[in-house]
Amino acid sequence: MSLQSILEEIQGTLSTIAPALSVILIILSGMLYAFAQMQPAEVRGKYTTYAISMFIGGVIIAAITVAAPMIAQKSQGILVP
């Protein structure tokens, strides 16, 4: 197996998993945020912080998923001598 085929296999796997993971993180962050609003003030901030972090993680994964094919296409010219 060549390096290119290994990288293409990894890219294919990640491109199928990443959108679902992004949606799951965003949905779970909304559920956690709603749960945080029902908690006392002492723990509400902690849960809200977790929810916001999960949401940002989902958005970052979505952005990387959209940008990955463009990055791969641009870097392909660099890798080929």
C-alpha cells in the first residue's frame, strides 16, 4: 500500500464519520444547555460551559469537513514532485 492510498482511505473514513459526529455534538450541546437551565446557579455555569464547548466542537468539525476536500486538492500539487 502506498502512502497516498492510506491517506485516501483515512480521508474517506473521516468524511463519512465527521458530519454525523458534528450533528450529534450540536444536538447534545442543545440538550445539555437546556438541562443546565434547570439546575441551581452553582452548577449551571459548569454545564453551560460544557454545552458551549460541545457546540463549538461541532461547528469546527463541520468546518473542517467542508474544507478538507479543498485542502486535499491544493496539497496534492505539493506532494507530487
